[in-house]
Amino acid sequence: MQRRVSALAMGLVVGLVAVATAGAALTRATAAQASAAPSARVWVTTIDRAELMHERAAVPFTEQHSDLTTITVDPSRTYQSMDGFGASITDSSAAVLYRLPPAARADAMRALFDPAKGVGVSFLRQPIGASDFTAQPQHYTYDDMPPGQADYLLTRFSIAHDQAQILPLLREAKRLNPRLKIMATPWSPPAWMKTGDSLAGGELKDDPRVYAAYAFYLTRFVLAYTAAGVPVDYVTVQNEPQNRDAGGGPVTGLDTVQAGKVIDILGPLLRLVSPRTKILGYDHNWATHPNDIANTPPGQDPEPDYPYRLLQNPASRWVAGTAYHCYYGDPSAMTALHNAHPDKDIWFTECSGSHGANDTPAQYFTDTLKWHARTITVGVTRNWAKSAVTWNLALDSTGGPHLGGCGTCTGLITVQPDGSWTTDAEYYTIGHLSKFVQPGAVRIASTSFGNPAWNGEVTDVAFRNPDGSTVLVAHNENDAPRTFTVAVGGRSFDYTLPGGSLATFTWPKSRVLEDGLHLQSLAGATAVSSPASSDAGLAASLAVDEDGTTRWSSGAAQAPGQYLQVDLGSARTFRRVAIDSGASVGDYARGWQLSASTDGTHWTTLAQGAGTGQLTNVDVRPTRARYVRITSTATTGNWWSLADIRLYN
């Protein structure tokens, strides 16, 4: 018996040792996996269509130092959360999709809305009634009356028109992508509510009964769509309220005073019956178009500051934020409004691709891809927009059907005469976002060196998804290939993009890439330099504006003693300083010295060394100082340029 017990005990010990050994091996494997840097997956679209969201070989992050222009991604600095990316199922889009055989239409819808099998369109902006893109013989609303008659109680209200094609497509889109958000916008109230009794022009009548009827009209639409299985997340009271001439399409002038009167009734109604539905203001261009000013009725204010006035109106308590279009001005207008009203959000809700009368399809694919990539895909998202939305989801090969308005617009897809469909540039400029950036993602800091005005550099935007993964979308503005580095924490990879191409990089959450450093805001910081630049476009302040597209430059060959000095405004603690020469290739300091001071008079040298490339990260012991100075210590014929000085703690 004793021998048997001893044998059992020995077997148990051996078993435990084996389990412990296996467990230790698993622990080591898990630790090794956790300490290994991930690889970035890459999808590319080229201007010649040779690659259309083509997945290339993954690229591993390494610890190797790069001397290239470097896109630094920093998840510690966050901006706006994202709602989604997409287009509009206009009456025209619905009509051409229904020209497709059922199987082809199902394929097209999957390619558009399925996040796994397609690009996962996640935001739709739906016209309330007709827009200029309608397949009907005349424009319509949901409560049309004979001339001279009114329907203040909305007894004739009906969305029957949409039940045939638009709502079935919307329900299918919601089925394919349950996280799809819906925004709704009217091009015109019913004609009986307007001066001139016409959908194509005029203004809302200045009558309390009309303001109330219009607010109830919009509420009835929201309730009817919800009952039809398509809940509405956002609504505006007028598309392009300063546009009084859309070439025969439905338009309505609506100044901020009238908009406020409608919103003051609509806001409480929606809160009562549809709390999920938020009101957005403006829904027009980044800047007031000269034609809109010229078409303002005599004696009326054209309100070039319309978005600001509306947010200053007492009715703005019901307004979640402002929607913008792309047809005049530039995306920086959105950042300016955000800075003035940081409590209100911003959405970007319309920008159609277009082409010249004699352009070939290949040419307008190229031109649209490049313009939309830098202006919409990257430009609007870097300027606080929670959405990026083009115009028509689908059109036919003639750019229609349409009734008035644009005759050269393009959609995400084109339905061909033979019953097939093809993808357009907007399918990719939206798809490079919508397929990878999940609703609820947050934009994070990334250095970018191109801009919407085109400067021939690489421009980018980065996001952190709810699942912890990172998405970086980059566009090479130049016609020639550009090679750059992507850096996160202490790891990086190099990549070359063909001229004009658009790429998305994704990588999973990784402890290795999160080095614990946090980017500090330089808001309020000032800078001086020696030599002081006489060119405002190369001023010292441009090195601390948190914008990699601008730079300070010495304006002369590098020499010892040249410096850039930053006043942080108050003492701060930091342990890394990034000295970034950005896209000015070769204009990095050949020798440098980093100093700090609490009073601007007494300086302590923190580090010094030789520069080898565009970005130098200087790690120092935790230092508290108000002033930071970078001094040149070497001589070379190149100018010395600094695109960004960044501090981390």
C-alpha cells in the first residue's frame, strides 16, 4: 500500500512539473507575443485604377531609425469622434439602382454598405422631398397642394412616394450595416408655405402659422420614416439656405432669423417625439459664394457669417452643431467655427464629384480621386468634421437623371446602360475611410505635411477605433512617388506611395506602440528666432502652430548660433522634445543643442548631438521649464527649417 501511494505521489509530482513547464512556456510565448511590435496592413488605390483598394503586403514596425519625413501618430491626443462616411440615396440614385437586375442591385448594395464584403458606407444624407436629382417629371414634397391652397394641419401629408424605391433601399442599407446613421435635409418646404408659391425659389412666408406648419412637417417626416423602419439621427431645416438659384432645382432662401423661428418650434417637438433626432444648422458652403451674395434680395443681409449668427441665435440651444458643403471656401472654416464654439459639433454633409464637358472617364477618375482625397478624405476630417459625405450614391452614365441643378456630377457608382455598374473615384475616397474607421472612432494626433490647397506633399489623418485598433489614411498629393516614415511610440516603418494614390494603414492595439508619452498642447506658445525671418510665411511662430504644413526657416545657410526659442507661456514638465523639419527635405540641423530655462535668462543644456534626418526625438530627464531653445551647432549650405516643435511628458 505504501509503495502504491508513493508511486501515485511521484506521478502527481511529475504531472505537476509538466503542467508548470508547459505553463511557463505558454507564459513566455505570450510575453514574447506581447512584446513584439505588430505589422500594419495596407490598402492602396492608384489614379490609373491599377490598384483599387488593393491590399498589399503588411509592413512590420521596427526599431530602426529613419531619416525620412515622418508621420508621427500619437493616440494620447484626441479630437472629434466620428459618426460615419457616405453619400445620399437621392430619388435619382434609387431610380438607377432599380434599373439593375435584382441580383446586380443586391451586389451593388453589398459593395456599398457591407463592412466586410464592401466599403461599409456608414452615413446617408437623405433629401426630404425632391432635390435637383430626381427621376420624376416634376419636383415634389410630401404635402403638395394646388396653387392658392394651404394645408396647415398637414392632412395631405404622405411619404408614399418614398415607399416604392427609396425606403426599401434604406432598409436594406440598414440591414447590411446596422450602425448606419441617417441625416435628412429639405431642399424646399411645400410651395404653399413659400413666397412665390414655387419650389424653385422664394422664401418661407413670415407667418407664425407657416413656421409651426413647417416644424410639424419636418416632425411628421421623422416619425413617418421611423415607422417605416428608418430612424432619423439628424435633420436640418434647409439645404443651402443662401442658395436662391439652383438652375431650376428646388431651393429656398432662409435667413438665420427665420431658421431660428422654425428651430425654436422643431426642437421641443423632436425632444418629445424623437429624442434621438438632433438638429444641425446651416448645411452650406465653407464660405458664402459670390453668387449667393449677388442673388440676395435687395435690402436683405447676405449673412456671410451665417453659421456664427445661427449659433448666436437663442434657438441654438436646440442645435447640435453645423453642417458644411465643399463648393466654396476651404475646410479650415470648420476649425475656425469649432474654435469659436467648441461646445457645438461639426459635420461635413455634401461634396459631389464632377468633371469637365470634354474630360474622359479616366481623367475625371484621376482628378476627382486626387481632389477628394486631399480635400474631403483628409481635409474635412482633420478640421473637426464628424462625417465625410459626398452627394449621389449612384447615377447613370450620363450623370443623371436630374431635373435642374448639376449636369456633370458623379456618384459613388455608375449604373451602365447594359445593366452593369462600375465604381467611381468617390467610392474609394469614402471607402478608404468607411471600411476601416468604425462609427464611434476618435481622431487622434498625426503630423501631416500636405494640405487641401495642394503643396505636393503627403497628407494624412489618423483614428483610434473603439476596439483599440489604429487607422491611418494617407494621400500622396504629388504626381511622383513619395517615401515617408510612419512612427508610433518608439517603432516605425517606411513606405512609398505612387503619385496621387490614396492608402489606408491599420494596426491592432499594442503595448509596444504605446510608450506612455503624452503630446502636450502648444496653444498659446510663442516663438522667436535668430535670424528673425522677414518673410511672414517663414516666421518663428509657424514652428509652434501644431501644423506640419507650415515652417520656420533660417532663410540662410546653417551656422552655429542660429536658434529658435519657444515661450510656453508657463512652466511645463516634459521629457521628450521632437525637432521636426517635416517635408523640407535636407533642411534639418546638422548639429543641435537643446536648452531649457525657467526665466528666459539662465539656461541649462539638456542635450546636444548631430542631426541625421528630418525628425530628431530628444529624450531628456523630466524637466520643468517655461522656455525651450534649439540652437544650431554646425555649418552647411542648407537652410534650417522647423515644421514642428513638439513636447511630450
